Amino acid sequence: MKRDDDTFMSEKQLQLGRRLFLAGGAAMLASCKMQLSNLLTSADTHVSDYPTVQAVARFGELLKAKTGGKLGVKLYPGGQLGNERDTLEITTFGGLDLNRVNLAPLNSIEPLTIVAALPFLFRSTQHMRSAMDGPIGDEILASLEKHGLIGLCFYDSGARSFYNIRGPIKTPEDMKGLKLRVPSSDLYVAMIKSLGADATPMPLDEVYQALAQGVIDGAENNWPSFESGRHYEVARYFSLTNHLLAPEVFVMSKISWDKLSSAEQVAVRSAARESVPYMRGLWDAQVEKSRKAVLASGVAVNEVDTEAFTRAMTGVWDSFITTSRQRELVDQILAMGKAGS
């Protein structure tokens, strides 16, 4: 019985610590916002020269121009304010004005975000961009408002593939027993389990050390993250499954949004949309730069049997597409792919 009590107290202490961390982060941001009242605060887990961070910086420049200098952006990149789960929570209660996040932490709060996160849904980068730039993407963004967030636009997150320290992955059978890091998302966990591997949810900034210490065997991500996080220094096998082309989302706190005038809200939406092609140009260049750097380092890169991976993940779709509206959006995206978008 004592062991259970000890475990219970440990969990309570962890929750208390997390709440204190969030409260402290919010207090720090509130202080900064009082000193820089014309600057909207924004967080990103990636380093300052990463395309998403640069896109938000570009958004800030556009916003400043559109509002005659009345509004701008103060960026906190490199995970300074915590992982995406924590910063998203801070954003929902107004401690942060803006945030760029992966779809994964949103999957648990809004079912429509699961649609764009399905494995092997998009046939190509252009297919994903076309879907997210139109009515389908607009509906997914709008679905966030009831959760305290204003969806502004989608940024690219590239094609995600598996990498590990053990050996090449060519078929799902090669993944059996591997411990792989995933974002904190039930969808990602189910995806990994469908392939016979063990999923280990973990913040992105902990992956390098976990790989180096053998806590995990591998992970999955895009070329730029694989390279900028230096994961390629440890995980020397990169297998081109390209299983996900899920976009990322740029959001604003509804609390912060409601404090803006209607003209300022228009400026924010306009600046966000205009930052998207800028981000994509940077992204495409970074993908090629990172790919070349990884190949030059001697990492073993291999093709895979994508049909086998697609078949293995069929059950994931069935488990997570549970509403008629989700299914309708999935069907619309698939139809766009068949039409050659």
C-alpha cells in the first residue's frame, strides 16, 4: 500500500510542478507584455533560423507594416518557454498571444485536426498545400475557436520518415520491437503500434539525448528536424517512409484576439496568410539543404515498401475517423489527390 501512496504523491508533485512552471511562464510573459505592449508574444520549439520561426518573424514584419507600427511580434524560439503541450496551454489562457504548433497536441482537443494528421493521406506536398489552402483547411482552422484558439494559417512540416540506431527499415517487419519516439498524440502512438514498434511519447528537445543514451531506438520526423536537432549524429539509418505530410498550425489566443480591434484582426489574418508562401520558400530550400548535409555525413538512407506500410496503418484510420464530418473531409482530400492536385 505504501508503494501506491508513494506513486500517488509523486504524480501529484509532478502535476504541481507543471502548474507552477506554466504559472511562472505566464507571469514572465505578462511582465514582458506590460513592458512591450505593442508586441505580441509568440513561441516555437525550433531554433531561430528554422523556417517556421522565420515565417513568424516575417508575419511580425508584415503586421507592423499593416498596423503602422502599432503591433509587432516578440519571438521566443528554441523551446525557451517549454514544449508545445505547455506553450499551447499557456496560449489558451492568454499568457501567450501566438504559437506555432504541430497538429499532434491539437488532436486530443479537436477531432477535425486528426484528418490532416492521418498517415498516407496526402499524395504529395502540393496535394497537402492545396487542401489546407482551401475550404477544408479553413474549416479545420475555424474548429479551434471553441477551444480558445484562433487558427490563422498552416505551415509545412514536410514529409516525416523513420530513423533509428539499429539498422535499415524496409518493411513493417523491420520495425518490430523498436522503441520509437513520437509526439504526445494518441494517433501517433496508434500509428507506431500498428507497425509492431513500441511508441514512446517525448518532447522533441529530449530526443537527441534519448537516442545517444539508448533510451529509444529511433524516432520519426522530417529532413530539417532530423538535421537541425543533430539526431543524424546518433541515428545513422534514415528510411524514406514519408508516412506523414501533416501541416503545422499558427494560432492565436482567443483572449488576445478579442482584445484587438476589427481592423487589427483583419491585419493579423492578412499578415498570417501572406507569411505562408514565404515560409514555403524557406522550407523547400531547407529540406534540400538538410538532405544534402545528412547524406554528406554518411547516414544510410533507403527506400521502403510504402504499400506495405499503408496496409498496416489501415486500422489507424478506422480508429480515429469517428464522425461523419471527419469522413467527409477525408473523402474530399482523397478526391483532390485523385484529380491530381
